Amino acid sequence: MLETAEVGARVGKKEYEEALPGLRVDLLNAQFEIRNADFPMMIVLSGDDFEGLGEVLNLLHAWMDPRYLDAHVFGVQKDEERGYPRFWRYWQVLPGCGQIGVYAGSFGLGLVADHLTGESDGHEAAQRLEHARRLEQTLVDEGTLLLKLWLHLPATERRKRLKRARKHPETVRLTDRELELYERFDEAEPLIEAFLRKTSTAAAPWILIESSHLRHRNLRVAREVRDALVRRLAEPPAEPPAVTPPDLRAPTAPGMLAALDLDVSLPRDEYRQRLDALQDRLWQLGLRCREQGISSAVVFEGSDAAGKGGVIRRMTQAMDVRDYRVLPVAAPTSEEIAHHYLWRFWRRLPRAGRMLICDRSWYGRVLVERVEGLATPSEWARGYEEINDFEEQLVEHGMPVVKFWLQIDPETQLERFRAREDTPYKKYKLTPEDHRNREKRDAYEVAVEEMVARTSTDLAPWHLVPANDKRHARIQVLETVCEALERVAG
């Protein structure tokens, strides 16, 4: 692909000075208009012209209103970033609707550099490349205007810069890693080509810009940014998606939920004995995970009143408060709605050595949003692959993901609702939505069956827990969590 970069025509000073003012006006007008739009824009600046990336980043801030540009430069991972999955740092700074984010470096150059220097092997490089492709597709599917510009230097110009950097290092703003890439470009070029081919898709193509002639490069960049914005802003507003009525069909055949033995129970004496032993085991494992810097995520989904809160309390009673965070997931805020639905979960991932305990989770996209018509069929259908990729990245990083669905029958649920109504300190747990959701139980079970079938993977399997008997459910969950932590912490 690098060979296809347009040879930079020399642009005269007069032509440049005549063209640029009009481009700047267009850019400022488009930047103002996007502030009221229902989509964000991401400008990804990458390439093998390392000096040019910084120059173009500065020019964009000069041409446009810098107050409404959110710029980020990605180099070598910082120490505080290494405790999180690699793509965590990109999710932290994704723009929301109406915002423009500019990202210099991006995951491409880091991937190539790490592979070239031996910091990652071919398998890890392939994984990262696939995660990069999926991330871009995910953002585009959600409506992001993604513009990717690759600044390329011809071999002659690259050799000149390398010679100048060796002779006058004080005049060339290149890092040691960038210098090494120039010196070993013959080795790096096949890796760059593979990256560009794999991540240049119909939805998010790379635009290659020959970067040796500065005025030509600058006009190309300005025009590409302007044209992308103007085209998107000229599109008619999307019709609001029709509310999809919930599918109230019962499963056509008995499924995984129907196969659960909801009558299983545990005597109180045995429960107390096993609970004490498991809580002591969890305490020790929490300390080990902290010492070894192992983070984890425990996800609870289930029927209303299935006992998720009670299970979580038995877990946290056995842990140091420094070692966990409980995340109760409610309706998203206006800021969260302006971003991809996974954004709020990426931002809350635990640092090394801590556990994230989710009361409800990212599975809302394929459960409540599906059944209540809050997501279109295409949106929740994409959710399965997006969630699998998210969890795969967590597990690859060394963060076990332990997922539970707690199931109770309708009679037990109604008994617990009535008990909550009669118990002063439990009344807050009961909402009008709880009773309304009972009417959609069949629709939810259809959604749960598909969710489990499509997101129970070898890396992050679902654990279905019969929860009519709370004691049995608590013991099953604690045993499963302890076993998962022992596999990674020894």
C-alpha cells in the first residue's frame, strides 16, 4: 500500500497562501456545526513521517478552534497504563457526540515497533492487530466519523532525515524508538504493510499522504478533514429507530435455564460451615492477587430478586475494601449515552491487584436494551461480538472474567417481591419496573438463552446458578470465584 501513496506535487507559496484561508474558514464552520451533531469525529494521524505527525497536529490546532479539539499523542506505554489491557488507554479518551478527537501515533506504530524490537511476538502482534480492526469497526458501526491519515516518506527523504539525525541529533525531534524504526525500515516495512492492509477497510480506510513536500501535505490534510466533515454533516439526519416491541415468544424448546434444578438447596448448618471456609479462602486469594498485581472482573446478571446483592455482600465481607470495587450498573448518564456503550465499562476497569464486581453489566445491551426496544436489532445483534472481543482483551491481559446468571422461578420471585414490600429496609429494592418486567419474563428468557449461547466462551464462560435457595447460590458463586482466582494466582 505504501507504494500507492500519491507523489507529492510541489505546491507553490502563492498557491498555498491563496488556498489555505478558505480551507480554514471551512474547517472552522464545520467544527462549529459538529458541536450539535449526534456523532463524534476521530482524526487518526499515523505514519512513518514521525516529525510530520507533530507538525500536522500543531497545524490542526492553528487552523481550527483548539478549545474544541481533544488531542492525544500515543507513544510507549506509561507505567500506570501497563496495569490495564493495552487498548484501555484508547478507550479512556474516545470523543463523545459533537466532539472531535485527534490521535497521533495510534496503535499501529506501537504494534510495529514492539514486534520489531522483540517486545511482542508474532502471535501477540496478530492479536493486537485484530483488536485494532475490531475497535475501528465497532466505533464506525456506532456512528463515529473515523478519518485515518497515514503520512508516508519516500525512501530517499527518509534516508536524508536519518543521515541528518545521526549528524545533528539536536536538530531532529525523534525518539530512540523512532530512530530505530528508520534504521531498520527494511524490516519494518512488511509489518507496516500488513497493518495497513488489515486495518484499511471499506468503513475505515487509510488515506496515504506523501509527506516530503510540506505545502502539499498540509493542503491534503486540511482538505481531507474538511471534506470528511462536510460530507457527513450534509447527510440527512437519521430517522429515529422504531421501537422494537419485545419478543414475547416463549422458547420453542426447553433451554439451558429450563434445565436448571431450581429445587436444589443447602442445609443451614452446612451452609455456615462452608461459607466460613470459603470466605477465609477468598480473603487469602485477595491478598495474593494484590501482591501479584492480578486484577479480575466478576459479573452478576440474573432475574430480579434473584439474590445478586446478597451474594455480593458475602464476597465483600471476606475481602479488604482496598481490593475491590462494586459497580452497580444503572441507566447511563447523558455523558455515557454520548459514547459507545462499552466506554463506561472500559473506564472503570480495576487497576492491577483489584477486583471489579458488577451488579448488572455490559450485558444490558443484549438484555434490557434488546427487550425494552432501547437498542435497534442491528445494535444489539452486534453486541455479542463486541462483548466477546472486550472480554477476550481482558483475559489476554491476565484478568479473569467470571460471569454468573442467577435464576429463580416466578413463584419465588413473587414471594420475594412481597417480602420486600413488607420489610422497611428492603422497600428501596422494589421498583415499578420490577413488576412490569415480570410480564416480559418470556422475552427476557429468550434473550438470556441467546446471550449465554453466543457469549459463553472458553475464555469467559457463563455460570448458571439455581438461586431459589439463597444459601446454595452463595456457596456456588464463592466456590467458582475462588477456583477462578486460584488458576491465575496459584
